[in-house]
Amino acid sequence: MKKSIVTLGILLSTTAFIFAQEKQTTGTTKDSTKTNKTKDIEEVVVIAYGTQKKGEVTGSVGRVNAETFKDRPIARVDQALTGQIAGVKTRSTTGKPGEPLEIRVRGSASISASNSPLYVVDGMVVDDMGNVSPDDVQSIEVLKDAASTAMYGSRGSNGIVIITTKKGASGKPVFSFSQYYGIQTIEKKLDIMTSSEWIDYATESINKRWVALAPGNSASDSYAIRANYFNLANTTDYNLANINYMIDPRWGTNQVANIDWQDVFYRPASVQSYQLSARGGNKNVKYLISGAYFDQEGLAINTGFSRFNLSAVIDLNISDKWKAGISFRPSYSKSYGATVDGKDNLAHKMLSMVPVTELSAGLYTNFWKNTRYRWAGSTQSPIGVMENTTNNTNEFRLLSSLYVSYDILPDLNIKISGGATNNFNLNNGYTPTFDLITNTPGQVSIASRRTVNYNRYLGEALLNYKKSFGDHSIAAIAGYSAENYRTTTQYNRNKGFPNDDLKTFNFTQSASVLNSEYTASEWMLISMFGRVNYDYKKKYMLLASIRRDGSSRFGWDNLWGIFPAFGAGWKVDKEDFLKDVNWLNNLKLRYSWGENGNNSIGDYRAFGTLGGGNYSFGGSLSNGLIPNTIENRNLTWEKTQSSDFGFELGILNRIDFTADYYIKKTKDLLLEQPVAAVTGYTTMWSNIGSVQNKGLELELNTKNLIGEFRWNTSANIAFNKNKVLQLGRDNIPIYTGFSNSTNIIQVGQELNSFYLYEAIGVLSTADINNPNVAKTSGAIAGDVKYKDFNGDGIINEDDRHIIGGPTPRYYWGFTNTFTYKNFDLSVFLQGQKGGYSYALLGRAIDRTGMGTTTNVMGNWANRWRSDENPGDGKTPRLDGTTGSLLDTRWLYDATYIQLKNVTLGYNFPKDLVNRLKISSLRVYVSLENVWRKDHYYGGYNPESVQSDGTDYGAYPNAKVYMMGLNFNF
């Protein structure tokens, strides 16, 4: 209620301000208000299998125009959606160049199937948007409710993202060129112990062990005394030192090097983009041809991504009745560099490296022939690995389509279209010997090659009918669609190559084969669908649609599914009782209901499949096939029923406000469940349970000031609440997350709720002596203090409990654009409130008991040392006994606010542009990811988490400082 009052207050305040401005600038004459009243909503939006005037849409459709992101350094189209549409949540699970964002529309509902929306590019369904250059995009529509998505039936439950690309236009050829260049820096460094802090930490830990080793040992005992204890004759040979009990006497002197590994692992990196297009045509032929090049160095050394795009779109008016068109979009991309993020990968190892090393080892400690610094343990220098490991992925993609349409009657049209998506992906990896075993060149080098061919074909026939008679209008569509998908994968991995310098994959040169695999999978979808739109006087609108899908992914008894939808709209502002309310240019109420499906699981999950096995015949083994999965003839689609209540308000043609309240219930959840061992199998795919999402979305667009100085505002906010309603017959909880231990799926709670021990401080001596204070077995002063959740006086597994989940309470975007003469300034903020992130990376680095051969988080400088020196009250003693427990010390509030983009641009005046023999010229500077405020200590970015809210060292995001120019000629 309080939030609603605040929102209403903002709306009323803005309205009052604009009313005042309207009065000052235009007065209140009858003519001016009549213009406001009679202006209709003429903006056209793209919907499933067509377009529609925005004012006639009965569903919930969000839109992002190309103008919104044309000056931003985005590598992929999905980045343009961040913070722009209420109910659309994007998340950068990794800052690695070229990687896609995770997109969620109105929350997550599935446990094992995909929660990602369906992507459609100019009518072609694609797996992602990677082969479309952002420069080629005209608009992006997101269909959010069932009435909008039901025409895609079994794939519409997670929303639909429709990308419409630029097309040709009649007139003389117009050439457009755009270019930008920028420098990236790491957005945030983790707080890892400095060399002096680590030396203090390691010294305390080693001294404790030394004193406990034998009676009479003292923390002040010298290196020589300790060396003598271990019978080390040469006390200056530090490579013989027992690092558990001996302190390097060179610490704190210039005989060792102090290193901040983040400063050498990450670097300032360039990003650049170039795009050239030609657009033109006449009444019979329209064309657009474009080419683009994008290159982004990775923040981590020796990593990066580059892409070439070509696009050709031709539309033909063959005759008054015949039309045709073809599009052709090839792209080639290359990503390179060793794997940085994730468990036990190079960023994790880099952050764990001790910040001290011998001068002779430097940045390459323990790397091949380099010296191994004894107190750095056995971990190889991540710098050496990054510089010498090959991991290159080359991908060629082709998206092509063709259509022919014929006007059977003035109101009846048939359109036949076909398209193909062809991807070829090649990954080459090479790990030289010296990355694996010190001083043994040529023995265990490993090479790998993976090739993936993916081909997707679509054929469709659409019959369109449009007719107006008097006050009535009707638009109907009927269609048939057939799609085929086939993927083949070849993977080879060999070891033992004779020469590490060649780095060429040659089977005949390797000593042995580690893996050699070939897989192929295929599935099909056949669909029939129809939709009818009706309106009376453009005032009352009705929609009804239905789709029938047949999918080869499901059981023989459930191959087909039917997905209906209904929508209604009422343009209240057109009623006679509001005809004299001249300041009101739009007031619409709408409602929709429908059912969608989700078929995003792997192939053959419903069927019993065969795998390799051995049979014994006559005392010898023979190769054969054995059953390896259980058939489930009843496996069927996940089904989502949703209702949407919409309200739209337009005032003075300067204020547009939209509110949507929705309820989504997903049932027949697809889940891979364990089965009894006596069956001979481990898991089986089944339909179990249901999940509900409900929420509120608000959008406000205003023209605050008009005239020579213009100020526009766009704001959106979305609230979503997620809850599990049912989990099979017995509602047994499902444990998920890291090692199936950090999260739980339980009835009555949100998906992937965190299920942890709750840390509430550090045990004092008084706590140890107090029998009423619950403790873990064997705990002493300085260990972590936990909440006794069940009140039995003992800390054990029964005290784990649900502590929130990854879903934010709300997320928002806020953009202000200012224009004065030829200058414009755009400021874009976005963020979220609530939800939690679990920093598995932080836990892996700083949990107790890690020893002295790794670095830890900086909070350990404020650790518990004694009752008199308790530190920050949260960080326990060294060598504690509870380091392995998954508790709330690494659980962080995921709230953040980010200044996402600031762009300042200048459009050169026409007289100057004309003298340059061009038609327009614009220059700009842009800053991306400028500033962020968050509570996330254990990782780089609270957004960079998996769907369950856990983060095991995601690649950091980059701040980008760039300049660009656009011109037409």
C-alpha cells in the first residue's frame, strides 16, 4: 500500500508539473485541447505473426526502439533490454566478452526446463540473438502475457522477445556509417589481503602450529631454531623449509616481491565497433545491405571476442498482388582465452595466490622451469597458464529466410515463408606440458577439438484476413508451421604430443587417445494456429487465439498440446461521458487469459534410449548396447496459465502511464527425478508440481519540458513474488545449489530458497562456558556462533533453515534525456531491491582451515584474536573448526543501484553538414557501468549469479569509456 501511494504521488506530481508547463507554453485554448483529445495512439508494435496499433493491443507488450541504445557499447542485442521494460529482468552471469545475458520475463517457474524466453528474429525462431548486430535492429518487442504469446503455444510460457531488423526504403541510396572506440577497466576489485596483511595472518597461523608442536616451543623462535628441529642442514635453502611451522625470514624485506595479482591478471582493454550500411529502393524494390565488425578485448589477459556481421534484406513488389522478400545474415565470431570464471578456474586460483613471492619466481612461480616459491604452495602461476593455454572458439552462423505473399482478395492474403539457421562451431584447445607437470616437457600435453553443427529449418503458411464494415473491424490469421532441428557433435581429446611449440591437433602424433565421441540429436515441431481480433468503433476490442503443437520431445501419449488465449480491451476515453475531458488522450482497460507451454528440455527424455555396454559370450566380452534411460510415455509439456489486468493512461500527449497486474501458475513441472536403484537406472524425467508467479508492473513516460530545451523521462518498476505450490504427490523438498546443499525447493517458498546455517557472530569464552549457548561439537572461543533454530541446544544439520531466496522484491530502470539545441544528454540508472546472492567464490577463498599457502579475503585482517580483541565480531579465529559449513557468512543482500550509462552527444548543424557533402553527423561520448552501490563483498557483481543465486567467481563486468560518431551520406 505504501509503495502504491508513493507511486501515485509521483504520478500526480508529474501531472501537475506538466499541466503547469502546458498552461505556460500553450495556454488552454479550445483548439489545443481538442488536438490532445483527438490524437489517437498510432504507434505500431510487433506482435506474434504480425503488427498492430498500440492502442488496439489487448495484451502486455514492451518495446525498445533502436534510438534507446544506438550510442551504447553493447556487443549483443540482449544487452539493450537491461532496465528498459517493466517485468523483464536481465542478468549478466559473466562479464566474459560475447557471452549472452540471462533474461527472465515475469519471473522463473521451471525447475529443470529452461526459463529463458523464446527469441524471434524477423519471424524466424532462433536459439539466441548472437548473430544479429545491434546496428541492424529497428526495435525489440517483448510479449509478456498469455494473449500475446499464445500464438507460439508450447514455447511461449517464458515470454517472447521479437527482434525486428531495419529494412530498405524508397528513395536514393543512403549510406550510414557508425563507429566507436573505448577503453574498459575492471568495475570492481575484490578485497583480498595485501602482502603485509597476509604476512601477519600467515605468521600467526604458523606460530600457533609451532607452539602446539612440542613443549617449550615459542612463537619467537627463529628460523634457524625451527630448521634445526627438522634436521635441515642447510638453513638458507628455503625450498626445504617446512612451511607449516617455519616462517620465511625474508618477509617484509626487499628480498621478496609483493604482488597484487588482480592488477596483473586484469588489464585495461579496448572495445571497438564499425558499421556501414546502404539503404534505398523504389516502389518495386527496397533493399538494405550492411556490414559490421566488433572487437572486444577481455579484461583478463589473453582473452577476447570479435565478430563480423553481414546482412542483406531485399523486398520486392512483383505486381499489385504478388510480393516477395529475402534476407541473408551470415556472421563469424571468434572468442579466445583460457577459462577464467567458475570453480577452480583461473580467477579463483589467481585470487587465492599468496601476495608474496621470491624475486626469482616473480609472476611465474611454479610455472614450468621457474622457481616454486615454497610458501605459495603447489598452485601454478595463473599468469603463465593464461599466456600459454590455447582455447579458441570459432563460430559461423547463417540466418536466412524467404517469403512470397499473394493477395487473393483485397482483404485476403496468403504468405508462404521458409527459413534456416545454420551454425558451425569449432573449439580448439591445447594445454602444453609445462602447464601440467613441472620440468617434464613432451609427456602429458593435451589437445582437444570439438565441432558442433546445428541446423534449424522452418516452413510456414499464413492466411491473413482484414475487413472493416461500418463500425466493426475484424482481423484474422490462420497458419501452419513445421520445424526441424538437428545437432551433431564430434569431440576428440588426445595427450602426449612431441612438441609443445607446434600446438597443432594431429591424432597421428599423439601418444594416446583420451576421448573420441560423436553424438547426434534431432527433434521436430508441427503446429496449427489461428487468431481473431475484433473491435467496435476502436472502442471495444476482443481477441481469441488457439494453437495446437505436436512435439517429438514428449511421450507417445502426449505428443500434442492445445494452447488457447483470450483478451479484451476497453478504450474508456472514447466514451461519450468523457468527450469533454480534453486533457485525457488515452484511458484503456484490458484483460487477458491464456495457456502456454514449455518444451525446453533435451531430446529423447521421454523415451528409453540405448548406450554402450559389454556382454559376456563364451568367457569373453563383446561390445553391445544396453538400456540406459527409462521410457515415460506420459511425459508432457509444462503448462502455464496466466491472467493479466492492464491499465493505460495518457494525459496531454505528454504523460503515458501503464500498469499491469499478473498471475501465472505453471503446472506439470518437468523434473529429472532419482529412481530406486533396484530399477537399474538413476533418474527419470517426470511431470511434478506447480509454481506461481504474481506481480505488478508500472511504467511511466513523460515529456517534462518541451521547446528549445526538452526533458523526457522514462521509468519502470516491477514487483514479482514467486512461490512453489506443489511438488509431486508427497511434496518432498528438493535440494539444489552447490553440491545440492545451498538451496532448497519447498512448497510454500520461492524457487531455490537458500537453506543454510545462520551465523550470528563469534563464540566468546563466556559463550563456551555457558551451557545455554548452543555450539557445534568441539567448538572453542573464536569459532563461529550459529543460531539454534530448533532450540535443542545443539548445532547440527537440523538447524539449517530457509533464509530468503534469489528473487528480488522489485527491480527498476530510470532514464532521463535532455536536449538543448544540438546537444543531448542521456542518464540511465537501474537496480533492484532485495533478494540474496551466495558468494561461493568468497567462501572458497576465505573459509577457515585454508592453511598458509593461499590468500584470503581482506576481512580476515579483522579476525577474532581473543575476547579482548574480537575483531569485527563476524570473522572467526584462525584454524577454526567450522570452515566447511555452508552458512550465511557468504550470503549477501543483492540490492544494488547502478549508473548504467551516461551519454553526451552533439549533432552538427545542417549548414556545416551540407558543406561536408553529407546529410548528418553526430559525435558522442559514452560511459557504461560508471558507478554501482551494492552490499556484495564476496564476489565481483551481485548480478553475476546463477539462477539459484550462487556465484562461484563470475567474470567481472567492465567500466567502459568511449567515443563514437555516426554520419549519413
